Amino acid sequence: MDIRICIDVPDLERAIGFYTAGLGLRAGRRLGSDWAELLGGGSVIDLLTNAPGTAPLGEAHPQRREYARHWTPVHLDFVVDDVDAVVQRLVSLGAKLEKPIQERRWGRMANLADPFGHGLDLLQFRGRGYDELLQPST
């Protein structure tokens, strides 16, 4: 099974620039004027243009798209080699660092919001990565 990650954005060109320049992803196919693929991660990321205030589930549903910072229990983690450099680059492209970079047993983590209000985390593993949380290696 493949997983495709879809991110709604109000400005497709700005989103392409943010994710390619900021995270090193590369632009793939354009699937119309309002849809672009980003490649270079473990899964394809589809950027989909949808205007603020539009109904994602149809007009009868009360929810509307909003691109101010919003919290959702789903977010993306990007594994990077140098969390400090990537945070600096993303912030220069419009991201907001929401919490100082944290030191963890498994490495370092930064919590950010992209320019469209979506949460994302940067992870920089050290040692055995998440396996540092398990029994010590022998």
C-alpha cells in the first residue's frame, strides 16, 4: 500500500516554494492549475489549492477551511540531519517556531506551523533514534 499525503493550501506557488526550498523536496507533476506533487520524501505530498472559507465536506457541512493556525491530531514529522539549519530556513520562509528545540533521549525535535496554519515537526535522530527508548542494545 502507498500513502499519499494531501495538504490543502490557499496559495499553491507559495506552498511549493516553502516545501521545496525549506525541506529540500522537489516539485513533481502538475496535475492541473490547483494541484502539484512534491517528491523526495517517503511518500508523495499532494498540495491542493482550496480557498479559505470553502466547505471541505460539502456545503451542508458547517466546517470551513481556515488557514490561520489550527490544531489537529494529525501532523507531519520530517526527519532532518540538522534541525537548527532547517528551523532557520523554514522560519525565513514563513513558518513559526512554536516551541524551542527540545532535547530528547532519541535526538532533537522542533515544533512549527507552516505558513498555512498546519503543524509540522522536525526530528533529528541520534544514536539509535526511537530505539533509544527501548532496552539498551547489547
